[in-house]
Amino acid sequence: MSRNVKQTSVRIATLAAETLHDSGASQVARRLAASALAQRGTGKQTGAVIEDVAAKVLASPHYAEETRELAASVLAQSNKSR
């Protein structure tokens, strides 16, 4: 099985933390933020379910730029063989 060793950057981790503290953030943004933070400084990679969520966010023009950034980061850390 292919393993992706990329980790969340400091900038994306900061954005993710801010998103989780923002009571007005969407549920999708909060899920992506939690996934990005879980991958900060660890060997964890994106799971299949959140990978699908992130792909849908990037395919839709209806999400905020910050949510799209989180989605891109999460997808960059997904399993490349999936």
C-alpha cells in the first residue's frame, strides 16, 4: 500500500485551528479542519470518507476560499493509490 508522508503546514494548521474556533464555520469546513490538524506532526493520512468530502468541496464553486484551502491540503495528504 502506498503511503503519503506529507504533513499539514503551519499556515494550514493555523487556518484549521481558527476554523474550529469559529462558531460560524460550516460543518464541512470544521470536518476538513479537524482532519488537517490530525495530520499535523503525525504520520496520519486522509481517510476515504473525508477524501470524498474534500473532492466535492473542490469541485463546487459554492464554498469559501478557506474551506477550499483546507480541502486541497487534506487531499494532498491522501493515499495516492486510492
